[in-house]
Amino acid sequence: MIKYKVVEITTVSEDMIEETLNELTAKGWRFDGLHFAMRESQKRPSMAFVLFTREVTE
């Protein structure tokens, strides 16, 4: 069975994305994707969602 985890990053920066990736992969999660939420009036993303998966046995 696959378990999913979504982490919301409200301060989108290289450091925060890197910190999130390093923290969760060290805990056994596998990086699955990264999605940005944009505002029309801004060039930078206002939020990011980092997706992880993990195989679990139940």
C-alpha cells in the first residue's frame, strides 16, 4: 500500500524547499512532486506543495 504526504510551504524559497526535501527523505519518504500556487499579480509563487510517498505494510 502507498501512503501519501503533502507538505505546504508558505514561504517559498530555495532554502525552505531544500530543508523540506532533506527532512522528509531522511525520515523515509520518497519525493514525488512539487507544485506551485501562483497569484496573477506576482511573478513569484505564493505557496508550494511538496508531495511524498512511502510504501507501508498493514
